[in-house]
Amino acid sequence: MVGEVRIVAIIQTYNEQRFIGGCLAHLEQQGILAYLVDNESSDETVAIAERHLAGNLVGIESLPRDGNYSQRRQLTRKEELARSLEADWFIHLDADERRVASERGRTLAQALAEADEAGFNAVNFLEFTFVPTREAPDHDHPDYERTMRSYYPFLPRFPHRLNAWKRQDGPVALTPSGGHVIRFPGLRMAPQSLYSRHYLFLNSEHAARKFGPGRYAPEEVEQGWHEWRAKMDAALIELPSERELRHYEADHLLDPSRPRKQHIAEQWAPQDSLVKRLKRAARRRRRKLPRASEAGSSA
């Protein structure tokens, strides 16, 4: 029999009132505790989260925003929390994600406990990205998980979401990969990936508010982080047809075959010229910074 494992998902938020309640409720159903790092939200994110303090939410803290979103600052704080919070395992999580077991009849907690019992200390997740379509363009309501059922598997490289890990005696590194891949000595990745439903945006207006110039730390954008998210032009948004996507039936029936290597929304960002890309690559080499492909936003 697999023993009980205390698992804490560390979530960062900024104006995630659409997602945070459902995220915390889902984690509780999956046997997972949560800790929230809020980036000075101006909406009801924190108020909604506080309702879960009597349940599976073990704490809330505020991280200064300083005028924009800094992925590096968020991840550095998560690395610190992974050494101070009481937990056997941790998950780096965004509020718009729903992590699940890949097999029917198992909770996420059970799947991670089984990986622990088998001697592994890190678990990867395969991402399935859910988006609105031309046929069903608006899901900006509390019941979006029921109505937004068109998705595509997304896998630009493997592993792409290696960000559940067993507590370590020493430091862990999330920052170099932009939160995508945890790093520490002696890492042993479980051979079976679990699943992640990612609700990228709920309608075109939500995408226009969530992504685009001026929202991200300028020094991170200069270094190649955030990629298309920092450049998206709302005038270029064109939703896909549901015929181009797959239809969700159940978690264990999610189809990871033939994954996309780019998000659909990437085509809504003006492309840099070759000269600009080469100059940015040269600056990264001089500064010995992580590649943009590894250090994009986790959101």
C-alpha cells in the first residue's frame, strides 16, 4: 500500500479571479494542499482564495509587483519556499492549470505517491492547451471547464513540464528554465508523465488583456523571456476552428499524439527580423543567460 504523502502546490497569481477558485477546489479534490504567492492583484483573487484557508490552502503571501510581471522574481521566491514550507513533494503551478493523473481512477496525490514509492523524485506533465474557437468563442464565466472543450497537445520539447518534485535537502533551481524544468543533483524522473489541462485564455478579450507589450519586466523581455506573450497584437487574434482541434471527453482520454510545438497564439505576435534575433542571441551569449526557448513564461 502506498503511504500518504504531503504535497503542496505553490501557485503564483496576478488578477486570476477567473481561475483561482476552481484551481484550489480542484487541488483539494486531488488531495493536494496549496500555498499562494499573490503579485499584488487588483481584483478579487485574494478574497476568493481566502475562502479556502479553512480547507487546503495553507497560506497566502504578497510579492511586490513593481509595475510589471517578473517571472524571475516569482520563481526565486518559489525556490525559497521549497526549502521552508512543510511538504514531502512540491508542484510549481499556475492558476489556469489543472494537473491530473493520466490513468482513470487515480487522484494526482495517489499518482505522485506511487512515483515516490517507486524511488523517483521528479514527475513530468504533458500539457493539453484548451482554447476558445470560432464556433464557441466566449467562455468568460465560472463554468468554463464544462463549456471550453477544444484542445491541442503542446510539447515543444521533452520534458516540458518537469515541475513536480520531492523535497530536497539542498536548493532546487526553477529559474533557469522559466519554471518548466526543475533542476537539482540526483534527479530521477518518473518514466510515466501525468497530465495538465491548461486554459490559456477564455475569449479574445481575455487574451488581449492577459498578453501583450508592457506587461512583463523589460529586462526579461530583452533577454528573450516571455516570447510571444510579450509581443502579442490584439488586432491579429483569429480564433481557430474546432475542426482543427480535439474534443475533450475525460482526463484519461486526453490524446497526446502529434503535439504542436508552438501555441496557436504565437501567430498573433509580430515576428522579429532575423537581424534582431541574431543580435539578441549574441547579447545572451555575452551575458551567459538561459535560452529564450527554455526561459519563457510558464503561464
